[in-house]
Amino acid sequence: MTEQEEVMKLVASHNNPPNKLRSIQEINARYFQLLEHYKQICFMSGDVREQKVATHAAIKALGWVLGKHDKDVIKDINEHSNRPNFPLQL
């Protein structure tokens, strides 16, 4: 590679960094996309524990980025799982 090509490549990488900040709309869309993916994973059969854990962690991280409390993130995850929600037993 010539020096000019290297400089052009460096300039291009600075104009479009791979780790650029995302907008709130993009983060929110990804959050709900991961919730739907989690729902699909919950209905799969077989050993999907690793996928569930990874998706759960990604959802929690995006929830924190959005400023949601842990309780609200867990509530969203539980609403998108296949576990039955039983009423409180008093």
C-alpha cells in the first residue's frame, strides 16, 4: 500500500469510527429487538442457556444505557419469557 492510500484509509476511519455513539432511538430499537429475540430463545428447545444468558446480559446493559432501573429491565425480560406469571399468593 502506498503512503497516500494509507493516509486516505486513516482519514476514512476517522470520518466513520467503528465505535461511534448511537442515538437513543437506535439503542431503544436494539433493546426491543433483543427482547423479541429473547422471547424466541425461550420457546426454543435444546440447550440454549448460553444464548439466554448472553441475550439477558445485553438487554440489561442496554437498559442501563437507557437509564432504566434494574427492576424495570427485569420486568421487561420476564414479560418476554415463556415463564408463566402466577398471581401473588397471600
